[in-house]
Amino acid sequence: MAQIERIGKYQITEVVGRGAMGIVYKAFDPSIRRTVAIKTIRLDAAEDDRANAVLARFRNEAQAAGRLSHPGIVGVYEYGEDGELAFIAMEYIQGNSLREYFSRGTRFGDNDAVSTMTQLLEALSYAHEQGVWHRDIKPANLIVMRNGKLKVADFGIARIDSSSLTQTGFVMGTPGYMAPEQYTGGSVDWRADVFSAGVVMYELLTGVKPFAGTVESAAYKVCHENPPPPSQVRRDPAIPATYDAVIARAIAKKPVERYESASAFRFALLDAHAAPVRATLSEETIITEAARPMKIEPTHPGSASTNPPTPTAGRSTAPPPGWDPALLKQIESQFARFVGPVAKVMVRRAGRRTLDVDELYALMSHELDTDEQRKAFMATRAGLAGASPSVRSGPLPSASGVTAQRSRAPADAALTPERIEVAQRRLATYIGPIAKILVRKAAAQTTSSERFYLLLAENLSDTDRTRFLTEVGAASSGDRLR
């Protein structure tokens, strides 16, 4: 199937996920120049009751999350339909779900567990105050961003005020995390989210699910059995017993026996912790994700390894050969303003791909989400102490295996894959991931590098245009655009 290049006004840059009835894309909103995620579902697939229920959930997600505006909840910008697709445009998040952390065996200390939970409960408290309860809180729907902040995603089966989705023949939720009343068909309110959050807290502390097993056995355990208190689950270090009563109340079988609100759960948890709580997860926990190979360029679906990464922090954070450690530290400090403590790992990984300061900046800016962030980071380049344009002591391959061309290309120079790649990286620092599409289209129109650069520069403001042409070695061509 041909790659979709546009959905509505959004310009598609890559596929980031696939499901049974739809695809999730990374895209660019040209109106306000920001990266977004586009979640889609095929309208022509809605031909039976189950498919219609999925479509109803999809629309419900847009309605539920769209009325919420909170830093701990993935923002939804728009619901629309384009041809055979229904789509939701939402906030693009760089991070990984708690489920992925759990599947890699990441150990959460009680400090990180409490930090995660306080962020989750703050977001749930806000949603409940707006008359929305999620009803599917689980690790897969909790995203840890690179800066250690938590985002709640997927309001597909959320309940809004007194409205409800058609549920005939379907149990809505995730086995092992659903509250008992969701299994039995009883009245479901915000306290179902309190139950699910309690299950997540248990798993954060112990590393095991309190209600594990097949769908049937998990359902039976949720409704009829109590798991061992967390402090009785063997861990090193041992889990403080102060959390036992807090979790027991959160996962009580009867809603009336649980905390009356997410805020009440949060306050009880903070009392049990009895210590300062970080606003973000610790660097030690986040670094597990950061140790994975950094994605500099978009990849094709399915090209990533399915094997879980092996944390190799020693190799990941060692200064790459040929770089001045003091200079790298300056760049890491600047980049950390945007991505948090993982900046050290990301910058040093990129430093293995080039020994050129400007190229390193271009690579790193491509990892940022917004134009504002990219421009702010690029602006720090001028303030680096003792940094020349290049610290190269010898030839070193860049991302494609060739060194970036720093000298001006002759006016009649042929367009080569190397020049195309360098131009794409430079252009991306100004307009983000959409550069990939613009470069591909420009390259299809000409075989002249000079004309190619001019076509790309037409997408930039006058100031950025001149700077871009200088960077790719075509500064003398700037007047030809006018």
C-alpha cells in the first residue's frame, strides 16, 4: 500500500505504530508548525457491531480527552474524517510506556514509584473534576517522557458525565487492571480509576501483577481474592510496610471502601512515604530507556529490533573519541534544558556519528518536538566557549557514511545522495521532520544541487533562507530566490 503523505491538513512524516483497524503516524501541522501524532481508524472497517463499537470508542476518545487540558494528560487537538479514515490529531510524545519498562524488568524504587503515582493521581483528579473518568488505567496507557514526566493516554473508553458507550456483549477495560464492578456490570464511576491506579502502584513496588493469569483467572482474582501485601513480596531492598494499607484500600472490592477521590489516594500515599517526592522520575530509571540506540532519522515500520535492549550505561555515556569532554559537557547542559537528564546519553551517542559541532547541533535539534525548542537550542551554539565550527581531527563518517560537505558546491554540481542527506539535516533544524518530505519532492524535480537548494530554501523565511543556503554552501544563490 502506498505511503500516505497527508491526512487533512497534516503532513505525514512516518509511521509510529500499527493496529488491527488503524495506524498511528507522526505528522507536521503546517498551520502552527508543530509535530503531532495522528491516530487513525478506517471508516470502511466499521461494518459489524464490534467494528462500530471500536469507532464509537475512537470518537469518544476525541470527545473525552479533547475537553481536558492538563500537563499530565496527552492533549487532543482535533477529530476529523478524510476519505476512508477517521483521525485524531494529538500531542506527540517522546517516551515509553510503563508497560515497556516493566517488560524490560526495570526496578522502580519506592521514590520513583511514589513520583509516578503522584503524577498519575494529579492527572486523574483533574479529569474527574471535569466529569471524565478514564476506565482503562494500565501501564500501557501511562507514558514516561524523556524528562521524567508522566502522561496519561488513551481515553477510548472514558465515561463523560452521565454518558456511556454501548456495551452490549462487551466488557470494557483490561483484565487484571479493571475494577470488580467493570466485570460484573455494576455502576462504574471515578473509583474504578482509583482501583486501577492501586493495581499500577502494586506493580511499581513489587514488579509483579497483583491479579495475574488468564483472562478468566484474573477476573476471578479481581472479584474474589486479595493479593499478598506488597511488603510480603520478596524484593531487595524490602518494600516498606507503610504502603500496604494504602494499596489495600485503593484496590478494595467495593467502591465505597476505596478512597473517595484520586486526591485522597494521593494524600494517603504521600503520608505513607513521609519524605520529599521528586516531580520527575530519577535519571537512574529513565536512563534504561535512554540506553537504547537514539533514532536520528525516521525508520521504516518493522525495521527496529524486537529484542529488549541491554542497558549499557558505561558505553552509552563514555565521551566519544575526538571530542573535548568540556565542550560536550556544555552541549549536554544546553540540551538538558529540553529533554532532561537523558541529554548526556543522547549527545554522546550523536557524538559518535560526527566530530563537527554544527552537524552535532543539527542531529540533536532533530530530536526536539517543536520549532520553538529547535530554534532555542540552535541559538545556544553561538555561546559555546572555545568551540570552532569543527573539532574534526581526521575524517569521520556522518550518518550516511560520508563527512558533511562544508565547502560551497559548484553551481553546476550534480545532486548526490550525500548532498541530499546533508540538506535534509540542515533543513530539519528550521522546519522539523517535514523536511524529509520536502527534500524528497525537491530531489524529484532536479538533478542540479544548486536548483535543489533553491527549491528547499523557498520553504523558509528570508532570514532563515540566507542562513540555510550558507550552511549548505549555496550562499551566492540567495538573490536568485527574489
